[in-house]
Amino acid sequence: MKNTDPAFTLIELLVVIALLAVLASLAYAGAGVMIGKGQAAKCLSNMRQIGAAMQMFANDHDGRLPGTAHGVSWTNSLGAYLGPKFIGRCPAVPNHRARVSYGWNDSLADSRGQGIRLVAVRAPGATMAAAEIATNQSSEHFHFAGGRHGASRVTPNQFKAAVNVEVHGGSANYLFVDGHVENLPWNEVQGRLCQPGANFLVP
């Protein structure tokens, strides 16, 4: 009697294995994208907390922003407003060398390192307050060519050397003086830096 039991041929089996491998790779890639988006969202949440703490600090300190004088860190200035559970590290860079992976814009301090007043910032919604620190940096504030006056001369290359501009798939998160946060691609940031009379860094 002829055997009519269904059975896979070797070729059919190989095709099935190949299809499963493709599906697995697609699922892995999709999971990676979702993890990346989750990390970026958590990072945005961290920066929103910093923004809220910044506003409360200014309200309690004659409208002044945190300073950058020697020995002064925004993490200490805002510590009471952020609370003990605030970690201050982007989950996309768990092994960052810095204690916190967010840096303060030193353009928001005067020549003595004292924070400037909010009223002195021409466009709070366009001026960066904090950004993600490049992985080879460890300072809690940036050094943009001498502070608020030199910051107008910061080139895209100098900025990229200090800021982790592509940490979230070609983009990074930025906190602005008015407290809002944005995820900006590197080409957008370059455009803002090079715009004549820009106040992306200079208040």
C-alpha cells in the first residue's frame, strides 16, 4: 500500500527554518526599536523633572538659574527640588563615566559663575538649559568656549565633542530654559547653532 502520510521534504524544512530565522530577526529588530524609544522617553522624563526643579529653584532665588562657579553643581542646587530618588542618568548610556549624564549650559551663568536671571534670557523657549553629555566627558556643566559670551562662537564640531548628539538613534534630548524638552536630530541642532544671531546657546 502506498504511504500517504504527509511529510516535509528536506527543501521544505530548510524553507521553514529560513522563514523562522527571518521572522526572529524582524522581531529582534522591532524589540530593539521599542527599547530605544522607551529609553528616549525615560530620558525625556528625567529632563522634564530637571526643568520643573529649575523653575522652582528660580522662584526661590530671586529669579536666578543655577550657577556654574567652581564647586557648584546644578545637581546640588536642584537636589532639594529633584528629591533623593532622582538618578540623572540616561538609560541609553548605562555605563556613562559621568555621575549624571546631563550637563548644564554654562552660558546661563555670568563671568563669576553665578546663574543669570530668567528675565535676562531673550527667548527661554529657544535657549538650551541642559543636554546629554558626550560619553568621553564627565563634567556636570559644559564649557562652551568661555561661557555665555564665548558660546556664540561654538561650532557644530565643538558642540558635538561635548554633547551626545546622536544617543537616541541620531537624535538627543534637550531641556530649554522655559522648562520644555525636545528630542532633536543632529542636523536640526546644527542648523540652530549656525543660524545668525541664534540664541540656542546664548541667552
